[in-house]
Amino acid sequence: MGATATSAHAAEATWGGGNEPMNASYGKLMMWFFIVSDALTFSGFLAAYGFSRFKFIDTWPVADEVFTHFPFLHGVEAPMYYVALMTFILIFSSVTMVLAVDAGHQMKQKKVAFYMLLTIVGGLIFVGSQAWEWKNFITGEYGAVETKGGSILQFVNKEGEHIKLEDFAVRLPEERTRLERHNAYWFQEESSLPTYSVAEVQAGFKAHPEVLVRTEAIFRNTAAEKANKDLYNSHNKEKHKTILTREASANMIANAHLVVEGANLTRNEYGSKLFADFFFFITGFHGFHVFSGVIINIIIFFNVLLGTYEKRKTYEMVEKVGLYWHFVDLVWVFVFTFFYLV
């Protein structure tokens, strides 16, 4: 009888939480397992992005020319400013989460609730900002045309500044029909009818001799490219898109067959199709993680207000959700670095 009681006590000590590897509870260990597995998933996505970008490095869009919007500053170019602000807000929310965990260790309910609330607000601002960024990315601002070979052509003025289609395109008395699979070459399809037709863009290009074409290819200011008479460059930047001469621009625009505005999973006005695909997938997947974290934080926040963890005499649940939140913030640092900065 005594041996049986001893065995039962030993089993309880082993599986009941008494024997904790690295002094971590079962809940913390499971959270760490999830974080490691999720980190491997994000690593695979970023590795795939890196390989694709390296393969198409000469035609990959320049982030500084894509993410230039800032709320309430319409028409003002602020390259990467808002993305940097989003990053700061998310990192700051990680700081407030640390303070919430520390307050939990001290069993200070009101402080835990206050810092959890700040963390939730930071997360909501980030998710809202990401949705706003998606909206601008999808709708676009300048517009472009796609050639029969699949190249994206943008337009610049004589100073080399990127201009919108509406700045030079003309209206023609023509009947326009949205391209669908049954009435288009190569079964191409338009999600919606663009603002201007190809003919209107071509007519506007002919009527404005100062307008030039900017291709997907990145101009690297090499001696060979300087010697190419088909290339025109009014800037001395180390890396930007190639601008063609007027004659070369006319030859390229003659092959245009589709007007592209904004971005979707099929094509985008910024350049390589893969750029938009990776943008939607990686930032969307991360945004889903942040949104999920906000929902979990809200649940934990109300439990703190109800005194659930005061009754348990531990705020370990706040610490576990804090691990997840720090992981989400760390992943964004890598996404921000590799997708936006490099």
C-alpha cells in the first residue's frame, strides 16, 4: 500500500507540473514549440522571396518608389516614412507588453490592465495601417501599360519624374469593353475596366513629346549603359528604373496592349508580378498573426479586469501571450528589413 502511494506521488510530481524543464511550465513550452515552428514557416517564405528577388533582380521594383504614401499628405512623396512609423508602433507595443508582464510578476492588476490596453491599441493601429497600405497598393497611383511581351511601362516627364496616366492621356470617342477570357487574346482578363484605354494612352503619348517611357529594368549607371543611345537618364542615382529616349519610348508604347492600374495577384503597375504576390502573401500572413494576437490580448485584458489571474495568484497567461507578441514583432523586423529596406 505504501509503495503504491509512493508511485502515485512520483507520477504526480513528474506529470503534474512539478518536473519542469528549464523551469518552464507546460503552457510556456507549448508556446515555444509553436513559435519555433512558425519561425520556420516565415523563414521559408522569406527565403522564397529572396530567391525570387535575386532571380529577377534587374527588374524588381524599388521599394522607395512604391511605398511613398503618408496619411493626410496626399500628393507628398514620403518614401518608407509610414512603413517606418508602423514598425516603430509595433516595436513600442512590445515594450508595453514587457511592462505588462513585469507588472504581473509584481501582482499589480491595474498596471497589467493599463499596459495590456496600450499593447492592444498599438496592435490595432498597426493592423489598420497595414490595411491602409494595402488599399493604396491595390488601387495604385500612377498607372502603367503592359506590352505584348509582358513588360510593364511607366511614364516620366523630361525631368525624369514619375507621372500619372491622367497627366497626359486623352479621351477618345470609343466604345470600350472589359477584357474577359472569351473575348481576349491568350485568354487574358481584366478585373475591372481601367480609367483609360491603350489607344487613349498612346494618343496622349503622341500629343506630349516631353513624355518618356520608364521600363522595369534597373539603371545602374554603368559605362555600357551610358553608351547606349536608347537610354536616357536625368538623375545620378545609383539605382533606379531605366528611362528610354523618345524614339525608343515610341517603339515600346506601340507594343502596349493593356492598361494596368494598381496591383492584384495577376499583374501590377510596379513591375514584376511576383513582387505583388509576395507582398500580399507575406504581409497578409503576418497581419493575420498580429490580428490574432490583438484578439487574444483583448481576451486576456478582460480576464485581468475580472480578476481571473489575481484569483490564480499568477499572471503566467500574460507572459505566454507576451511571448507570442514579441515573436510577431520580431518577424516584422525581418519582413521590414528584407522586403522594404534591402
